[in-house]
Amino acid sequence: MNPVAATIGDIDAAWLSAALDTEVASVSAERVGTGQVGATYRLTIAYADGATGPTHLVAKLAAENAEARVRVAEGYRKEVGFYVHLASTVTVATARCSYAAIADDSTTFTLLLGDLAPARPGVQAEACSIDEAEAAVRNLVGLHAPRWNDASLAQHEFLGRIDADAAAFLGAIHVQATEQFVTRYADALDAADIATLRAAAAATAAWCTTRAEPHAIVHGDYRLDNLMFGPDGSVAVVDWQTVSIGPPARDLAYFVGTCLTADDRRDHEDALVAIYHRGLVDAGVQGYAAADAMVDYRLGQLQGPLITVLGSEYATAARTPAADGMFLAMARRSCAAVRDLGSLDLVT
């Protein structure tokens, strides 16, 4: 098993030389990002004479708090599993992985990823432009289409697929977390959004198993803070700790419902769903009608309240005004989408 760097202090020249199979003369690290469930650093690397390699890499490690690491260990296993087993089988734009290791108990891990600079992450609270949304939707096709309805995905235990028992458990957790979320943000949410959050939570158990086919690899948290936008209009997705097998249009719905303003979503969602569906067809997906994609998009909007609430209540990072602003923006946008699209009416 490859050695794991439990902390950034473990990544010195000797450790990195072994990981990259070249002679590193020196390395320095700078903390980047807010790290809700882990710690991320940008490495600047100098090589010994005659040795070559990337001058910059991104090191992604487990959270610094030991209790938090235990709580999100499953996410660590998923992310490492994606880069080791799945990344080469899909065409979605993401960071290139140079090294991956995880402890037996999954509480510590190390990923060395390509530096996507000069690309910059989106800002969830600010929403995105329509051009950015179109690029992100096209990128989703590269995740979903290559493994569309691929039964062999089940061999990867880290992916998992929700069954009735797991759905019931998730539903109970969502109901409890929603009351905590509503209490926390009572002064910032209006009555309509509070009612929608509660109704969405109550429907979660049934929603999880409604229209469970088709299936594909799904990111699970495909939103602006996890997307890197390049100056050339390109987009790449990072943070694979929620990857699973599931209905693919839920990624699409979650992105559009939480990353566009409500007005922009209303004006452009039909076109974005059409872009997604056309991309799937062009990539060889058969037997999935445009009408089915729209129904799945409507139903998938319930992903928004679920991930927003659970992300807020179970994040390992300290609460900040910026994080509050992000979660509130996501809650308001996703609740508006659920109401506009009649998503709850589709749950069976």
C-alpha cells in the first residue's frame, strides 16, 4: 500500500520523491480553499539536477480534527476510489491524479492532483453566468454518458447504491437536520422556504427510490464551489467525496437549481436540459427520451434541499458568514425550483 501523508508536515522532499518516483530537492506548501471536510494545499516543487516533474501540485489530505475524520471517512474512500478506479473510464474534465493513498480505516488519505490554475472556482453565493452553466452542463455529459446503465459499476463497493433501508435512514437524518437548519437560519428564511425545506425532508425516503433508473456515476455535489472555470471558458470538476451510483439527472438538477439565480433558471432551464440531453444522445446514450430527461430534472431538484441542509449541519469547518451566505443562497434557490417545477408531486 502506498504511504499516506497524514498531515502536510509529512510531505517533505523525501516523501514526495518516493510518491512521484523522481528526485525532489525541495517543496513548500500553501493552504488553499476553506476545506469543509478536508485540507488542501498548493505545493511548489523544485527538482534535483536532471529530475523533472510538475512545479505545482495540489495536495488533498484529511481534516485536521480527528473526530471529523472519522465522521467523513466514507467520503475519503469515495474520492480516492474515484481517482484510482473511475477517472480513466469517463471523459469529464477533472484534475489529473499523480498519487493516491488511503489508510485501512479510511480516516487519512493523500491525493496529489494537477494544479488547474489559472482556473478559478465558482462562488456559490454569487451564482454563475449562462455561458458558465452551459459549459458545466456539457461537462456533466462526460461523467454520465460513458458509464450509462453500466452494471459493472456495482463491483466498486465504495460507490454504493441506496436501497429502501438506506433511504429510510437518510430520510430520518434529513428531517432532523432540517429542523436544526431552520432553527439556525430562522431569521433569514421566509415562510415559504421553511415549508418547502420541511416538505422536501419528509419526502426524502420515498424520493431516493423514485425513478431510480437510468443510473450512472453521479458526482452528488456538482455545484460552483466544486467547479474550476478557466479563462478560456473551460470547466473542470473537483471534490469527489459524494460520488455514487444514481439517477444522473439529479446532478443536472442540483447544479441548475442551486447555481443559477431563480430568474436565470426559469429563463434558461429548458435550454440547459436540452443541451444535456443532446449531449447524451451524441455520446451514444440510447432509449432516454427528452421528455424523460425533463421529468428526471424536475424530480432531481429535491437533491438541492437535501445536500444543502446536510452540508450545513454536518460540515467539519467552523461556521462563518461566508458559509452562511452560501447555504442560504442554495436553500432559497433550490426551494424556489422545487416549487416552480412541482418536484414534490413526482415523488411516489
